Amino acid sequence: MNDHTLESLPVFPLRQTPLFPFVLAPFSAGRPASVKALEVALARKEKSIAVFAQRDARVQDPGGDDLFEYGTRATVRQMARSEDTIEVVLQGIERIRLVDVEENEDFLKVRTEPAPIAIEQGTEVDALQRELVSLAASYQSTTQIMQEYDVRQLAVQIGDPMHLVYLLASLLELDKAKAQRLLTAASNIEAMQLLLGYLRHELQVAELRQEIAGQAATEVGREQREYMLRQQLRAIQEELGETDPQAAEARQLRSQFEEVELPAPVRKEAERELARMERIPPSSPEYQVARSYLELILDLPWQKSTDDMLDLGRAREILDEDHFDLEDIKERILEHLAVLKLNPEAQAPILCFVGPPGVGKTSLGQSIARALGRQFERFSIGGLHDEAELRGHRRTYIGAMPGRIMQAIRRAGVTNPLLMLDEVDKVGRDFRGDPASALLEILDPAQNFEFRDNYLDLPFDLSKVFFITTANTLDTIPGPLLDRMEVIRLSGYSDQEKLEIARRYLVDRMRRQAGLTEEQFRLSDETIVALISRYTREAGVRNLTRVLGRVARKVALHIAEGKEPAAIDPDTLTEWLGPPRFFIEQARQQLPAGVATGLAWTESGGDVLYIEAIQLPENEGLTLTGQLGGVMQESARAARNYILSHGEDFGVGTPKAGVHIHVPAGAIPKDGPSAGVTMAAAVASLYSGYATRSDTAMTGEITLTGLVLPVGGVKEKVLAARRAGLKRVILPARNEDDLAKLPDSVRNEMEFIFAERIEDVLAAAIPELSERLRAA
């Protein structure tokens, strides 16, 4: 480096883009150091000043390290003072490089050296220059920028390619990084290539902005044109005496509102919404939302209700006509109707029908509605996850609609229908809300007299609605919701009851649906019993209805084809329906030691369950298999430990061998406490070597002190034992009252033993232990 080429210059730092050589540009100076530097430069003969861009614009008093290495030596052309700043015009002279910083207190002063750019010649330079001029002209015509210049003429006048490059760069309003990179270019070819890239990018952005602006202008123009055409159409219609469709629709809605009796708050909101609708163009989505909302208000029965027919005699006839047996349930329903008759202001009860599928829960609700003379509406809430399905969606959402409750009220057309909510035990819950919690407000008489649907957003009285819910089990219903309902249990039907239902209702219904006469479709009792036992296995009669319908359709097909249908009897059912689907679980004969017969409750009724136990080597403990749940595993431990702790009383001593308890049908999960006595009997039979009676089944919960506690599902379990051919059933003593629910024919055919302690169970189940237990 030659010290003679270095020049000491005051520095004018720029927060934004750098100043290019050959370019004349105005600047404002407000920082004291910048003002001082300009004053010093103006006092110099050449009026020269070094202009560098700052690396970080936020630095208030930059030093040498805060400046880029390359800048421009400029000349102060004009300077004018104002109150706080100096306005100055600078002209770039040449590119310079910062060498070092000189010490100075008032302003920044540096030593610089010229940094001329390498100039190359040739066809490439010519080609680049022509491409630059072409792109700049296109950019000029697209953006309407640089209108004071003729780019092509300017290029001819300037001649120097780098002069043109720097001038175009200053007009493009490049960001600091791009401008500094251009200023730092090593050669004229590199600088021209950089500027070409910048120009192409800016041209693409400008063309895209122009396209977007054109689309927006087209859309605005189209809307303005449509508005003007509508106004002209309205003027023409008024001139011809014709009606504007929008105005006619609004007048029709207003007329309908005048004819309907509405509560004052509802009428006020309807008037406000109607006035808003009149101001909205029909093509707007808001117009359709407002119209749908007003139509909902008109359709809802704000003041309309039906008078209850509280003739108890007629109600009893309807219930007996539609349903066989169910005397206890019919009596409870008539009790509620009697209360409504004596006290019309009484709140309608909220009933919950609980029972297995197909036992008549839904049809019982229809019968209650018919007995009361109320409108009946039903919808399922099983699998519901979003509480908005019940409460409705707010009108701000696209596709919003009222909830299912208000939709049902709208369909019913009265304020006091009977609403049946099916599958209340299968309501879901996730991040979208808890529908079960929404049901609390809907079903609670203390809250539902002013229920607000999110879509309607007006209070609606649900207190006159007769709510009935249905469920298959109570286990999954939240406690607060269950507390608001009166539970009525519908247990499964016995085979005899199914036979009566088929004879009285189902056969005639299927015959009418198939278009057959009594002579063409007649089934004997033996045939119906065979259908029940071979082709259905359920607590209700839903599958039995399907099977009867299938037989009726096959008979109709034979007759339609001109054939004489074959006789329908138990021996020919295979020809009509194929091989039997089910076989009755027959009681095992001569059970080995370690096996006991238990009874289980399922959603489709009852079932016979054989519990098996074998000995394991010493100190093996207890092994359980058969997909047993936690409660059932605890029952097995309690049963085994009780037998071992009283081994001397049972004649089994104090065995050290382990035991393996297995419950067959291992693919089916099982749980519950009612198998406790059966497991105890199996373990006692195993250790004593005496078999349990093969004609005896048992059920009951066991405690560590030997007590036998009551269990549920007694009717279903007893019916399952009867189907399997078992004659004796051991029940907890506190379940004796449950036998009243059984048909007389079942009670008379079977023997029931009621046990208070496990010793009573073992004495009845294992004859060889009975004398020893009596002595103990």
C-alpha cells in the first residue's frame, strides 16, 4: 500500500443504502457527529466527504468497525440548515475502501484509498448492457417509475456502463444488503450480472402486483355494476308496478311475524333481524343466514301446546295393547300420569329406561306419547362428542344450525312434546366439549325453563317437555346426569314371554308387511320356540323380529313365483333359514372335582358359566386365566383364601398346593363380583375331591368372612339356567324378593336355595360336605 494514495476524510455514515458513484442524492443529517463532518467537508477545498453505510442502523455513534469496508467518496453540492437538521445534496465521485480510523473527538474521520472497479471489455459486456437497458425499459413501463428518463436514450448519452449500472441501482430502491453487494462487486461484469438479477426480481414483483390490482379492480367493478343494475331493475319494477323480490320476501316475513304470537323479547329480536336483512343484498351470504334465522323463529312453537289426555283407563289399554307383561313398569308409568292428572302444574318426570337391546324401550316411549296424546320425537345421542350438536352452533360459523333439541321441537310443532333421547349411556367426551354436561341443563327443570340454544340465542321454555332417555347400562352415565333421572329397568324376556310376544304382535306384523293372509302364513308355538332357541340369542325380540320377517319374505317369494310353500315346522326350519346359528348350552353331566356351574349376566341376557380349577405344584400360589377383570380376580383370591383358612371345617385340611382357576370363553372379557361363590365351590371341590352337583348353578358375591352378598341380573341368570336344563339355583338370601320378577312357570319348575354364608352354598352344591358342614 502506498501512503501517498491514502486520503484522510470526514465520514458521513448512512443508516440505509449506500451512495453509488456518479449518483446525485439528497440526505438529512441530524446526529451531531454527522453535522460536524459535513461542516468540515464543506470547509475543504474539494468539499470531499467519505460516505459509508452502517452495518447496523440502530448504532447511534458508529465507529470504524460499524461501517462496511467499501463506500463512496462524495462531494457536497448543496447544504441548508433547519432548526434540528441539515439538508444536504451529495454526489458520488468514486468507490473507496476504508483503511483505518483516525483519532478525533467531534466526528468520525478515516483514511481511505481509491478502489476502482475492474473494467472488462468485449461482447459479453455489450450483451449485458443491452439486456440491462431492455429490462429497465420493461420495468419503467410496468411500474410507471423513472418516467422522467428515457432509459434507452440515457444509456446512449452516458456511454459508461458502470455509470448506467449505478444510476439504475439508485432508482430501483434496493435494500441495503443488495446495494452494498453491488457496490462491492470486483468487476463491471459482476456488477452488471448482479443488477440484472435484481431487475428481473423487481420486474416479476411489479407484474404480480399489477395483476393483483387488476383482479381487485375487476371485482370491485363487477360488484358496482351489479349494484347499479339492481338499482335500475328496482326502478323499472317500481315504474311497472311490479314487486322487488327482496322487498316482497321481507314483507312476507313481516306479515307472518304479525300473525304469530311471540314473547316480547323474541319479537324485538325478530324485528331487529328483519330490519337488518332488508339492508343486505340478496347475493350476500349474510342474507341467507338472516333469512334462515327468521324462518326458525317462525317455525318454533313459542305458545302452541297440546292438551294431555289423562284418561288412566285408556292409557292402561294402550300400554297393554302395545306391550306384553311389564306390569311393574306400566304401573310406574300410570303413577306418573295420575300425578299429572291431579296436579297439572307438576313437572313431568325425566325417565330413563335401562335394559338390553330389543326389550321395547323405544316403543314404550311411543306408547306413553300415544296415551298422553303428545307429539313424539326421537333422536339418538350415542357417539355424540360435540356439545354444539345439542346446544347448536353460533351463527358466526359457516353452516351453523340449531342443536338437536331445538330441531326436535321444531319438528314436533308444540312446546310439550315427548322427546326420547336414545343411547344416553354412549355419549362421548373430547376436546370439543362434554355433551353429558350440556344434558344437565337440558334435563334439569330448575334450568331448562329458559334454555338458550347457541344458534337461536333466545330463551326457550323446555320445562313442559316430557323427556325420556334410554340406555343399555348405567355404568357409563355420569353421576350428576343420572341423579336427574328416574331409572326404570327393563330386563330381558324369558322364552315363554318371547313366545307370547311373537304370537300377539310379531307374527301378525310380519305377515302384514309381507302382504300375506293368515292362511298363507301361520306358525305353531313349537315352530316359534324353535326359532327362538335355534336362530336367536338375545334378551329382547329384535333378532326374533328379523327372523320372522325373513321367513315371511321367503313364503311371499314362493307364492309370487306360483309355488305352494312347504309347511313351516321345527323340522323344516333348516330349509327356510339354513343351519341353526345357536345351540342351547346344555348342562354338563357328572362334573369332575374342581368344576362348578356359575351364572353370568350379559347385555343380551344371562348365560351359564363353568368355572374350572386344577391343582398346581406346592408354593405356586394362584393362577387366573380367561380374560378376568380386576373385580373378578379379587373375588377369586377371596374365595381361595377363605377355603384355605377354613380347610379343617371343609375336610380339605391345609393344602399347600397352588391352584389354577380358568373361566372358559377366553376371548371374551369378564368382570364382576357375582362369580365369587362359584369360584369358592370350585376350589372346595378341588381340594376335597368331591364333585359339585351337575344340576345346580349358583351366583353371589363372597366376603373374607364367608358372607354371601346379593347380586344383580337375577332374572336373566335364572332364565339362562332354565334354558340349559338346570333344575336348582343357589342365590344370595337377600335376592329372594327378585324371584317375583320371574314368570310363575319358571318359579314352579325350579328349586331355589337361598344362602347367607358360603357354608350354605357348599352344603347345597357338594352333598358329601353337607354333613361335615352341619357338624361344624
